[in-house]
Amino acid sequence: MNMGMPRSEIQQNDLSLRAIITICIIVIGVLAAAFTSIVIYMSFRQNMEDQFSKRVLNIVTLAALEQQGDLHSELKTPGDKISSAYNTISQKNLAIIHSDPIIRAIYTMRQDEKKNIYFVVYIASENLSEEGKANPTFGDAITNVNPTLKKEFETLSDAQIDTNLHHDQSGNWISAYAPFYRGDNQTVEGVIGVDINKDEIITSESNILILAVEIFVLLAILLGISGWFISLYVTRPITNITKKILEITNENHNQYIIDIKPVRSYEINQLGQAANQLAAEINSSLSKLESNLSENKNKLEQYKKEFEITNKQTNKYTDQLKTLGSLAHLILSTQNLDQILPRITAVISDELPFHHVAIFLLDSAKEYAVLTATNSIGGQKMIQRNHRLKVGEDGIVGYAAGRARPYFTLDTNKDTIFLTNPDLPETHSELAVPLKIGLDVIGILDIQSKEFSAFTEEDIEFFSTLADYISIAIQNGKQFQEIQKTITESDTLYRNYLRQEWKSFTNQRRNPGYLYNISGSRPITKKMETIKIQQAIQSGKPTISEEKNQSHLSVPIKLRGQVIGILNIQSGGRHAWEEDEIDIATAVADRVGLAIENARLLEDSQSRAARERTISEITSKIGASINIRNVLQTAVEELGHILPGSDVIIQINDTKNSE
């Protein structure tokens, strides 16, 4: 049994406790080392900056005190550069430069009326002079003046440092400024500026930074090594416990035993005891789990079998309901018996798992069940050879028909009633259900399956219901055939009557038809007897012909499918009759037929009414006579009026002689 997640997954995805402790110690140590290094560096740097600032302020203050303000005031124009006062000040400032190697240049400055600051005396160190760089001279404007200096130039009273670091090819420097006075120590003569080389202090700061980094790296390495050994000491007992616990995941172990040796840690000893207790509880739980698992497995297998049976029955009932629905729809939509029976067998075979479905109908004498419809190929062969089974004798079909109740066999090899059929060699189960109308058996529904034991008692009930549906369909089909036969016979009688009536009507007419042209309409004396007209009369469809550069369209005049005349249209020249023209002519011909029929019926009705009226008048006059002579005389006279030019004789036979 494998408990928990796989070891490979634990090793790949999770950090060990040793690694976590080591990382934590290293991170804490790195942070501490970084903090220590930063503090050391910032402390040394700040100290150096403070000392450097004090040194710069001292230099610029002393340089300001060394300036001779009265002598400097004698310098008025750039031409005074050759004066003794300019040389004296220059030599003095050069001596100040030589006094401290970090001094880069010393220069005095004044401010004109426009508040522009310019150089007066500019002295640079020999290093700058050797580089060949041109030094500013008397009167050159200072372009990069510190904004604070420019603003406070006239009111500047103390020395100050410009913290902006300047850089060129000779190095880095900063500037400091201080006012210097004339001999009265009250009048400000100008401002002295001192450029101080800062390369030395920058180099010192870099060395301190490198030292801080080295200290940081050394501390990080020492703390990392210490963290590894500390984590190893802390985690080794836990690792041993973990290995023992992981051993219980071995599938080959039947009993799980964890033996943890005591160590010098109360907490770890407690963990070991808990692991031992856990192993014991796992052994007990595993035993119960295996017992429950075996029991649940048996129940699961039983539930699975019951579910499969239930699911199979549900699917079976669903297919049966679907078959009933399809069959009901088929019965409602089709009434032709020759069409509905084959479709019923096809529907049952498609919806249900049976390879052969057949419908037998009993003959008029109810002696044989005749195969009428089937879905299988073997069944079609049987229909071709007029397959029939004797009622009450031949096979399961005959047996069920003779006893008027269903019969089925679950194994055809063991059933003595089953009749072997070479066209259906795969049949192993068969069910025959009578088709009945009331108590009268009219046929058999035969179902055959390739499977053994394919039918149950529920199937018999279902197929009995299905047989009732089929019986209703057969009854409806027979009634439909009878109705269709009656309609056909009625239509034939009516056609014969219509033909005789129209034959009599046309024989009584003097003119067979009428002709219409541009001059008007007139009757014709003889019938049209062309070949196309005869074709139209015989086929009942319009015909087109060409005669003597003229086009003829012959359209039959029909009444209830019976041709009673012809509508012949002749064009003035050759003409291609269009479909619309033919349709219009056909519609007119149909309406002409109805109009003529209505006129004929009206004329016939009027004629019958006249005859009835004449008969009624004669009957009234005869009824008014009181003796036989007057009755006979009145009858002869009235008939003579009705039939002029005829001899009317009424003779009364002697009853004795007639006998």
C-alpha cells in the first residue's frame, strides 16, 4: 500500500528542512553582514568627508587672511597684470598652493555693476600648467558660478564650500570661497576661491568600499558554512525519523515499525515517540481498512451488476416506448395496407435487437397463415415462394394462431414445436403473438432473435400491446381499401352515367359546336376530325399542330376527368404557343366544361319539369271524368295534343281472353 505522495515528487518540489534552516541562517547572516558593511562604510566615509570639509575651510580661510586687500584694490584693469601689485599677489598665492598639495588653484574675484563675476588674479598649480591648459586671466567672466555665491557675493561673510563635484581630464575637484578685506578689515575687497583636488578622498572612499565588500563576502561565507553545520546538527535526527516514517510506504511491508533512538533533544524525542505511536495506529487502521475494503469491494461488484441490469432494462424499455411511438405515428400517417405492413416490420427491427420480424395474415378460410411482410432477406425469399403455415399445426406461428395466444421459445434447438427454416438458420429464440380484432385472430406477429433466452414475460406484454396496434392498423387498412374500392366503383358508375348523358345530349343537338372569329360567332355543322384533336380527346391533354402556315392548339374540355368536348384555337399564322397561353386556354376549357354541364343540367331539369307538369295536367283532366268512356277519350285527346301527327289508340283487353 502506498500512502502519501510519491517520494520523487517530494524531492523534486519541496525544500528539505536542512536547506530551509541553512537558507534562513545565510539570509540573516547576509543581511547582518550587509548592514555591518554599510554602517562601516558610511561611518568612515562620513568621517573622511567631515575631515576633508574642515581642511578645505581652513585652507580657504587662511588664504583669505593672507590676501592684501589694499594692494589688491590697486588692480583696476587687465593692463595691471604687469604691475608690481599683481606680481606680489600672484607670488603670495603661489606660495599658498605650494603649502598644501591638494590645492589645485587660487583665484580672486570681483563683481561688476551688472552683477557679473570675473577673475582678477588666477594662479594654478604646476600640474595644471604642465598640461598646457590656458588659465583664466584678469577680466575673464566666470560662467559656471555657484548660484548661492552669485546671490550672496556682496554679503558673503564666512567661508563656504561648493559641494558640486567638478571633473575634467586632470581630475576631480571642489571649490571653496571666502571674502577678503582691505586694511581696515571692514571693506570687502573681493572673494577668494580655492579649487581643492578631491581625487585623493575619492580614492580613499573607494578603498573603504572595497574593504566593506570584502568584509561582507567573508561574513557571508562564514555564516553560510556555520548555517550548514547548524542545520545539519538540527535536522539529522528529524531526517532519521523521516526515513523511518517513509519506510511504511513500502508495499511489501505488512507491519509498520518505527524504532527511533533517543537523542539530546526533548522535542525530537517527543517526535520519535509520536512516530512510533503513529505506526502502531496505522497497523491497526490498515487491518480495519483492508477488512472494510474487501467488504466494500464485494458490495461494489454487486451494485455494479444491479446497475448494469437496471440500465439494460431501462434502455430496453426506452427502445420499446420509442418503437410504440414510431408505430403509432406510422399508423396515423399511412393507411395503405401494402405499404404499412413492411414499414411496421422495418420499424420494429430498427428499434429493437431482432434480426427477423414478420407479419402473417390468415386467409379467408382461416386455414393458413400467409407471410405478408418482413424485414429480413430470408423473409423476402419466403414471400417470393408464397410461404404459408397451416393454422394449429405448422411451427410456432401455426401453434399460436390455432390457440389464439402468444407462444415463445428461448432455445429453438430444444423446442419440439419450432419448425426449422433454411432461410433463417441463425434463429435461436422465437416469439409469436396473435393479431386479433376482438376475439377474431386475423394474423400473427413473428419475432426471431439470434440470441438464446431473448424474451421475457415483460416482452410478451409489450409485443401483445404492439400486436394490438398492428391489428388496428390492419383493420384501418382493410377499411381504407374498401372505401377506396367503393369510391372507385362510384366514380366509374358516375363516369358511365356522365358519358351516356352527354352522348344523349350531343345526339339531340343539331349543331356539334360553335366557331368564333373576327366576324363573330356561328354554329358549325360537322365535327372537327383532325388527328391532333383525336389525340387531345384520347390523352386528355392539350396538343399543338401546324397546318397550312397556321398553328392549332387543341385543348380537351373535361368534366370530372371525362372529355366532353374540344376547344380548338387557330392562330393567324405560325405561332409558338407559350406555357402561359396553354395554361389560360386549359383554365378556360375547364370553366367551359362546368358551364356547359350546368346548362345541360338546367335544361334537363326544365324538360323534366315540363313533362311532370304535362303529366299532372293530363292526370287532373282524367281524374275529373266520371265514367270510363270519358276517361279514355280524355287520355287519347291529351296524348294527341302532346304527340301531334300520331295515332293514339287505347285498347282494353278482355280479362278472360287474356287468361
